[in-house]
Amino acid sequence: MYRSPSESIKIFESKFADMMSTIKMKLPSSSKIIIIGDFNVDIMNNEGEKFLSQFEHKGFSLQVPENSSSTNNYTQLDLCFANFINCDCRYYENYFGYHKSITGVLNKPREMIDIQ
């Protein structure tokens, strides 16, 4: 997913709600879903808590470590959410761009996941 920095959060919230409604109609409720993107909301700032709550209300949890920069400017704009627990994602340093990559292991045994 990508949210342009010039797009208002309200417009994004509306698009996100529409997307989630479409997903619910087309996929079984037991589907495992991962949402990854550059949301252009720094969750390390005050605006982050409200932004994260949108996902939590839909049953998704943040899968990358909180307060960990995803850019060279020490902001956390690139995020990964999932509606299941056995997903382990991290930032991977990218020497060719401004944003770090997100890497992940799916279906990792629950006892091996480092939940922070």
C-alpha cells in the first residue's frame, strides 16, 4: 500500500475502510492477511497512535518493531500489519534508497517469535 504524503489521513481512512470491506466480502473470514506499505505517517510521533488504532480495530497488529526507523531520516513510515500472530517482520538496511526494506518469515512457530 502507498499513501502519498499529500493525501489527507481522512481520505486514506475512507479508502482503507473500503478496501477492508471488499476483502471481507471476497475472502473467507479465516484468511490470513498481510498489509505492507509506505503509509507516510511517522508512528514514532503523536499522530502514530491514532493511525495504528485504525488497523487494530480491524483485527490487525503491527508486525515490525515499534520505535525502529524505516528511513534514513529516523522516521517509521514503512509498516507491516497482519491479522495473525505467526508472522515475524523486520527492517533490512537498504543501501540504495531512502527507505529500508521489510523482510519477514511467515508461519514461524509461535515460541520462536520475538514479540516486543
